[in-house]
Amino acid sequence: MGMRPIVLRVLICVIWISVIGLVWLSITIKRPVETQITQIAPTETFTSRSSPVPSPVSTPAPAATPEPEPTPQVPSSFVGQVDLIVPVAGVRPDQLLDTFDDARAEGRVHDAIDIAAPAGTPVIAAASGRILKLFQSDRGGTTIYQLSADEKTVYYYAHLQGYADGLAEGKVVRQGEVIAYVGDTGNAGAGNYHLHFSITAVSDPKRYWEGTNINPYPLLRSSVR
């Protein structure tokens, strides 16, 4: 009978310790789970979305109105400073055709104008100046290079039938003076009688074959004869 109270006390202690242990274990397990849930649960964030901006509707461009063909222009340095006459006797300015930009063989551009006239028609000096060179060319045939009085431009006459009597290199000729005659020499083609006339702006008269080509057409069209 003396042992029973001791055993009962031990049993009560064991039960009490077990209860305390279960409570502690329950608390220990519950906290990590809550923490994990708290960490996993996303924080919902709301961001405002603007409505998509529609792409601008492309409006077809109005049909382009064709522009009138521009009048041939010459460098400003020549305007009012070059007074030319048509270099073929009897041909009026309004009879000229602008063939400056016409294509030629081997991808070349004409860079001159052709003035049609019967064979033997007098070719006259377009301006006063000095005869630089009388030359026989494969393409141009019988040709003349003339330097202007101010030595800024060279006038080139080609496909000539022949030179006027007394014409020579170094001679100074007056505007309107007969210097040659219309022909079909060079590559003009048999029977294709015309004067090939070009103007070149030069920086060195000694290199008369080099320079900037100037369209003679607007200058000759503005002449009075």
C-alpha cells in the first residue's frame, strides 16, 4: 500500500510532461506553416492599364500634279554676260531644238545642240574671240575651237564642210563673221548636214578641251538674231 502513492505520482508526472511536450510540438509545427503560407501568398498588386492607342490611319497622299517642264537654265555667272547669236546663217532662235541632254553612243550625253541646215550654209562666230584650234577629229570631223574675248568660255563647232578663207589659229574673229560651212564630216552620218555647237566654261584656256559643259540652247534662244 505504501508504493501506490509513489507510482501514482510518477504516472501523473509522466502524463503532465507528455501533455506539455505535445503542446510545445503543436506550437513549433504551427509557426513554420504560418510563416511559409505568409511568404508564399503573393501580394496582389494592381497596375493601371491604359487603353491601347490605335495606329494612325494612313491617308493616301493626293495625286501629284505634274509640274511644267523647267526652262533650261545656265549658270548665273553667264546670265547677262554672254551675248550670243545663232552660229548658222539664216537660222532663227525659235527654230532651234534643245538636244543638249540627248543620249549618244557608248553611254555618252550630247552636251551640245545640233543646228540643221543645208550643206555649205555659212557658219558664223557666235561671239567675238580668238581661234584656238583647227582640228580634224574622228567624231567631230572638221572642227573649230574658239576662245571667248574674256577667255572664260570655249565655243566648239563640228561636222564642218570646211573653213572660211583666211581662217587660222590665233586669228581674232568678230561676232557674225563667217568662219566655216555646214557639213557632215566625222560621225555625223552621210547627208546629215548640221552644225554641232557646244560651249564649255574653262579655267585654263590652254586646256581648252576640258571644262564644264554649258547648254547653248537657252543662250541662243534669247538672242535677237
